[in-house]
Amino acid sequence: MVELQNVSVTYSSGVDALNNVSLKINDGDFAFVVGSSGAGKSTMIKLLLKEIDATSGVVTVNGYNLNKLKKRKIPEFRRTLGFVFQDFRLIPSMTVYENIAFVLRVIDAPLKYIRKRVPYVISLVGLHAKTNSYPDELSGGEKQRVAIARALVNDPQLIIADEPTGNIDPELSYEIVELLKGINDQGTTILMVTHEHDLVRHFGGRIINITGGEIVFDEVISGTSEEALPEEELAQAMAQASGISTDTARIAIPASPVTSTEDALIDEVIAAITGADQDGGV
């Protein structure tokens, strides 16, 4: 379960990134988180990963009170999570198998378990034929499937997917969400950040819109795979619910991420798994 109780985050610069936010996501839920650039989505993700602390309020994730979580407990907490990066963050010198197994090696999983679990999740995401391929031999959609498999391999309670369709062809975006939906059907809670109106309209479900550091819309909407909806319908629905203008509710596409070196990639993946900083601390 994810729960934010009257949570605010104010950065040292004086910027109020979140303002008295309350939110509850139950085990097994699938929720889209939407909002314009700078609305507070990234801050929320950082809170849930225990990368930053709330200025006020209480943050609870998978039974852990993050306000009281000691640094030595962060690796234990992180093992209950899976994280899907927007830009994949696959390690170029590792095959599909090795990229996924890396997660389990970092947490010292038994070799016997690794040999059983990794092929299973590779098959689950439909990449059995690519097991021994390297990232530069994969399409964008295949890379994201590897990233999802890596997030799933440790059997987490919650997967946070940060713009998982942002760097792949639009026609493949639906396949990625279908894959996440299938994982959700097996009981894993999914929190997906997205800027894509079409995906939200197509799949429907619970939509959480953040604007100006506040949740302005949190409702379940009906999806549609057949009927084309007006371009601004979702934004207008959010605006009507929150009393804000349609322009304010519109979802913006963020800037492209910066490419990292392989060493930095390894550090970032380890940090996502364990909470360790680049010097190995926590």
C-alpha cells in the first residue's frame, strides 16, 4: 500500500514542490499519474523511493513508514519495489539475461534462484529469443520490456514506471501498458507516470492528476479502444473536477533525458535497488 498523509515538500531553494498532498493506493491497484512538467510528479516518485524526505506529513510504502526509516533499512525497503526508468538504463556491455540477473546479484540472491527466475521473467515479457542479445541489438520497445523485466525480477510488491512509453514508438506504447496491466493482474501494484493522453483515454482506470504540487483530480474513468474521444476531453474533465482552467490541466511532454555513461548507469541501477549512493553508502 502507498499512502501520503498531508505531505508537503519544500526544497532548499524555497520551491514548494508538493503542498499538503493526501493519497492512498491499495495493494493490487493500477494508477496513472499525470501532470505537466514541474507539477510535482518527480518529487512524488522521489518520496516513494526514499530519495528525499517530506518536509511535513507522513509517507508510507509497502508497510514502511519512510519518515522513520533508518538508512540501514533502505536496502531492505528498496527490495519491495521495482523501478522502470524512462530511458531504460540498460548496461550496454551486458546481455538481456545479464541486465536482469544483475538486480538479483546485487542483493546476493542464490545462483539457483537466479537461473530459474531470470528466464521466467524474460519469457513473461516476450523476449525469450533475445536472451543473449545486447541492448544495441534491441528495438526501443524491446529495451523497455527488458527494463520492465528487470523491475519485476525481484517479485516486488510495487512497480513504479516513470514515463515507460516516453522513448518508444507510439504504436508500441499500448503493448507496454498491456504488459504492465498483465503484471498488475497477477497482483503487483503499478504506479505509472505518463504524459500520453491517448494511453489514458484508451485504458482508462484510476487517474491521478498533479498540478502545482497538489492533486486536482483522482477518479476512475472509463477507457475506450474503439470510440475516438475529443482531444481535450480528459483535460476538461480534470479541470471541471478541480475548478482550474483546461490549459492548466493539460499534460505536457517532458524534455528528453540525458544519456549516462556505463559506470553511471551501474551506479544508478544499484542505487535504485539498494538506496546506496555512488560511494557505496546508504
